[in-house]
Amino acid sequence: ALVMLVYGTVAVHVTDGPMWRRVFEFLQMFCQKNWWSNLLYISNYVNPYEMCLPQTWYLAIEFQLYVLSPLLLLPLVGNQRRGLVFLALAFLATILGGIINSYMLEIQAGGLIRLDRTREGTNVLDYFYTQYRASSFLIGMALGLLLFRVKEDHWNIRFSKVQVLVGWLAATSLFVTTVLAVSVFQDPLYVYTAWLD
């Protein structure tokens, strides 16, 4: 709340430069107009194109998921197997929803900000909505359940050095591939194809 107050009032006067006022006055106006949606953590749905403190978009999603988490955890209380199936179905629905949204709106894959700046208007359409960002939260819930079971049941899990090495190689390969694969979509000559994006 304090940062929004500073953004909405005095921050524009803190420094100066050729682009400072032109850029920051928009942020100041958005904070003066939409401060309340940030405080309620609904800024990713209410005026998302005019978000006060746009760098905090993920806080709204996290808060919404924390509020909904009891509904996701209740099926795990009675029957953990049924609860895990429910989490898996919710995960698949989240992934499938994102794919359908990207396909229907022809949203190009790649980073949030493209080199040619053609994607900036679509950030909200596929990145700021909770239903498309919940997959990692659901994976975290499932892994939390796994860790709880390991601790409660005193599972003694040991990995051999080969298993650890294979795990690290797989994780590193996936990480590097994920980061470098975006360069394909950043190429100015890249043409949108629905099956790849």
C-alpha cells in the first residue's frame, strides 16, 4: 500500500530524464485510478491494461490461488487418491485452457516482450489470468502432499549416484532447452504457426 501511495503521488518527482515523465505519468495515473484493485488483489482481472505496479501482477494470482486452495485441498482430506486425480484433472484443465486460449487468439509463443515489440498487447490475454497460471501452483500442491507423505510415513528414500546424475542431467537439459527454445520465436523472420505456438 505504501509503494502504491508513493507511485501515485511523489515518485514522479524523484528524478528526471528524457523519458521519465512520459513513462511514469502513466503509472502514476494508473495508481491514482486503480489502486483499490491492487489492494484487493484482483488487478489481473479488473483493468489489467491499467494496472498499478504492473510488476506485481503475480501477487494477485498467488493470492487468488491461496484463497482457492482449501477447495483444492478438501478432496485430499477424505481420499488422497481421489484428491490426486482431482489435482491432475485441474492441472490438465489449466494447461488445456492455456493452449485453447493461445490457439483461438493466435497468441505467439515466446517471451513477454519481443524484440519487435509486437506481443506487448497480448500479455494480459494469456499471462495475467489465474486459470492459465495455476499449473505450477497445482504441481506444488502435489509435491507438498508427497513430502508430507514421506515425512508422515517415514519413507526412507535413497537414490544411487547414477540416479542423482541422471536427474541432474535431465533437469539441466530441460532448463537449457526451455530457455534457448524461446529464441526461435524471437526471430524477426518467424511466422506464426498454430501447431508450434
